[in-house]
Amino acid sequence: MDPLLPPPDDPAIPVRVWTSDAGYPARVVSVLQRRMLRSRAGWGLLLGLLLVVGGSSLVLDSRPLATLLWLVPVALAVPLGRYRMRRQVARMIPAGTTFRAALTPDGIWMQGPLGTALTSYAAYRDVVLCSDVVVVVQRHGRRQVAYPAGLFPGADLDLLRARVAAARVSG
């Protein structure tokens, strides 16, 4: 336990514990990448990349085959990005990594491989359950943070959603 930010000592606040398995990093990456590719920003990024690469290829060589050859790297970018991201997440969260979380009155207390933190509910805009991953979208910057769904079973997920919604309305 991190002595700087101990778990809540109120017995009414349960601290949930979850241990990762070998497939968890791939599931997290899959969820986050699907969410990104289904967003307007994701589509805009892909469209912009296609326009830049396609336009460049037409300027450099106007033959259709040359244009198609320029688009091959774009087609490889998504699977290559997924592979690299999965490797990075697997290094951060190897099988057997233990997470702890609690929903305190002020925010989410979380302890994991990168440290311990207490994040206010007001920092989040939305809570989405995607298979066995809970994705919380930060209010500023729209960054998405993935937590294991096992840390927020049943009523805890409903409580998390309600507290994030209440903080969004009051803030």
C-alpha cells in the first residue's frame, strides 16, 4: 500500500480488488481503439491521413497503381498501432497485476501498477461499460481511461455513473 494515499478506512466504503489475466491488455486496447475509430475525431484523423497520402501520391505520380501503393502504409497503420499499444499495455499490466479501487464520497480511489490516486468525480464527463472494461472519459481533453470492470460490480457501476453525473451537473 502507498503510505501517502492509504485506502479509505471507512468500513462502509468497500475496497474492491481485481487481478489481471494474460488477455486483459489486448481487451483494453481493443476497447479503446474501437472507441477511437468510432468517434468523429478518429474518422477525421483517418480521412485526413488518406487525403494527405492520396493527394501526395497524385502530385508525385498520377498513375492509379502508384496511388494505391501509397495507401498501403495507411492500411497498415491501424493494425501496427494496435500491436504496439498492446505491447506497451502488456508491459505496464502483466498477468497477475493487482488493482484496488473504492468509490469514496469525493472521488475514485485507485491503486494499480502505476501508483495510487484519488480522482474527483468532477474530472469525468462519462462512464461507459465495454465488455469487461469500464471507460471513463475525462471532462477536459476527452482522454479516456480504462479500468477493469471487476472493480465496479453491479451497484458500484451504477453508483459511479450517478456520482459522475451529479458532479457534471453541479460543476
